[in-house]
Amino acid sequence: MNIVKVHNLTFAFNHQSPVLDRVTVNFPAQQTALLTGPSGCGKSTFLRLLAGLLPKYGGQVSGGQITFPSGQPTIGMLFQDPLTQFALDTPRHELEFVLENQRVPHAKIFDQVQAALDFCQITDLANRKITSLSGGQQQRVALAVIIARQADILLLDEPFANIDEANRHFLMAQLGKLVTGHGVTLIIADHDCHGYQALAPRIYDFTDHHIVGLSPAASRQRLVAADKAATRQLVFAAPQPAAPHVFELNNVILSRGNQQLLNIEQLAIIKDKITLVTGPNGTGKSTFFQALTKLIPFRGQITYQGQTINRIKDRHYRQEVGLVFQRANDQFIDVTVKEELELSAKNGHHPYFKAHLQDALKALGLNNLGDRVVYSLSGGQRKKLQLLVMLMMEQAVLLLDEPFAGLDHASLQAVYQLIRTAQVTKPQTILIVSHQLDQIDQLADFHLILHDHRLTYQGALTHES
């Protein structure tokens, strides 16, 4: 039985070409559907249409319809940026608020809140400020919130973009229990198919404004290939002891309240090289970047180019060291794509982009989006624009916090090439925190792993590490 029927649906945003063009597709009840397609193709837009958020809050349906043959189901949606769906300060308060709005009897709220916390294994985060959580932890909280609603259909938009591998496997298994044990229908948008065999989804390809369902056999073949690619071992060089370094950390301790996150006795960051930083969600990778950019206090000593960073004037230091935030929206200052690019061109002097900006825009698929409001772009398009405008600033050091979240394989390759070309043209030290590991050894020279509160260089890495 189909729980959702989409027939001949055409949808466009104001005065733009259609995102969906006469789409016809059905989704069976109590199964998992996996929507794949390049960044910016319309996956998020389609999920918002299924949720009823569009065209209510933008755009027009010029033909076709979405129907629910068995009656109107309850629908829960996890957005690509989890912070956009939180209203209150802590996970517990957020869960209570959602259930109260659903008129759940007060006597049942505590048990349903606890069940959702246990289901996503976030009981230890229940009373933490949501804004203090890592991106991956916020995604787990957002998932707990929509699970608590006990909806018939869950729409998940890039649910594992900032999730480490262990938590990805755990949440896949938990979602599988919702399907098999509770009869929930999952419709998931994700460019990355690895790990999904546990959910046995049917894959639907989103290309050229249409959605085409693969056969069960073709879906399985795609999933097997994705898992095989994910097990490829990544190999990185070992830094030479005499290599020049840009940062040196000695006896540095970073804490959150009474919880110690990092304890670094001695660490040198190699100058004019690209270093990948990995580690589980919530262990302090973003906190490490915040310390390097003087955004939070720390114990111990951090030097930049041989000078203690606390003795460097903030204005000068910010011209030298830049941070690409985990949330692209936090980076933008102007309204349109063109205005953001003009601002970076005015303040930055990177020689490559002075001569090749249009080439870079074309490679990233942003060349025809100059008049678009930056917040109307897809998550992947915003990530690519964010990275471009920061590379244009020509800072000596650039710290990238989850810059590849939500990017498909082709976009990743374009971004890798852009970073490497810019970095070679104008030598630059780049540190990258990422859970997206697809062929990243083609980009990064070195690899730091955060484990047991310490950062150490490690030569080999797989998705399972």
C-alpha cells in the first residue's frame, strides 16, 4: 500500500525555472525511501512539499498533486540544519514543549521524553544548552524530537551530515526499529549511500527535475558499491620533526564547565600544509578551533608564528587566522550571492581569485546564482559559497569546520580541487574538521585524530576508525 502518491507535480520558486517538473512517484507505507541526487537538485524542496511547508511558505505548484490514500498521516521532518527547528534552550525542554503542543497528557510526557532520549542515546545531553552541543549532537537531539512525536512518516534531510561513523551505524539501526517495530515510513534525502543496507531502502534518483525509482536489485547494487567505497583505507604522510610549523601548543587544556575536552602536552601544526582533524561527535574538535581563533579561554600556551596568541592584537590576528563556521548561515553578512562575493573581493586579495573567480563559480555550480538570496540556496550551495568567500580573503591560516557536510561526490571533487589550487597558488595553512571522508586523502597532507582528550598524528584512516 502506498502512503504517499505524487502525481504529475510541478513546483517552482517565484519567477524561476521548475525545481520539480511533472514528477510522478509513489512511496510504500512502512518502508524506507532514499532520495539521492546532486547538491541543489531539489531534494530538500521535495521534502518540504511532502511536509506541507511548501507552497504554504513560498513558491507555486503549477500542476499535479500530493495525496495520502489512507488518510492524512502525521508527519515529522528533520531539517538539514537542526538549529532551525529548536525553540527552547535544552533538549529536555524542547521535547516537553513539542509533546505539550501535541496535547499529550501531562502524566505521559515524562515517560515519552525519556523514551526519546534513550532511543537516541542522548540522556547525558538532556539538560545541556542546545547551543553548546556539537553539530552532530544537535542532529541527534533533533531526531529525538521528531521521534517523540510518534509520526507516521519521518522526512529526514541529510540526517547524518555531521555524525561520526559509530553514531551513524547506531542511528541507522534505531531507525530500522521504527520501520519494522512501529510501522513508520522513512523518506530520507542523502547524497551518501554508505551504511544504508541496514534499512534496506529503495533508492530514488533526483536528476533533471525528475525523480526515478530504482529497482530493488539496482538499489542493493548501489548500496553495496557505496559500502565498498567507504571501506577504502585513507593514507596520509607523517610530518617531519623539522618541518616548519605555524601553531605550537604546550600543556593546553580545554574544558566545558567541569568536563575536560582536550589535554595537549605538545603539538605542532605544520605550516602551509592541509591537515585533517577527525574524532567522535562532542569530543572537542570545534572547541579546538575556537581556541586557535581566540574565541574561548584556555589553559597553557598557544603560539602563532612563534608569538603567544594572547599577545597578538585581535584585529591583526583575525586578518591572519580565519574560521569557516560549521553553519554556513553564520558566515554570511550580505543578502545576495553577488554581494557576498563583492565583499570578499573588496577585502581579500587572493591572486588566484583575482584572475579566476568566474572559473571557480562555474566549477562549483554557482555561476548563475548571483541574484539569489544566500539563505534561499540549498545547504550544499551555501557550503560551497561559504568556502569560496573565505578562500578569497587570503588569510594565512584557515580553519574549516565541517565544510563538506551535505556535498555530493561531484561537488566534493570540485571543492577539493578549488582548495588545493588556491592553497598552492598562495601558500596557506588549512585545518579541516570533517566526518565526510570520501577520498579526502587526495586533499589533506596530514591527519590528526582526537582520542582520549589528545590530538595525535595518524597515517591511516577508514570510515570505521
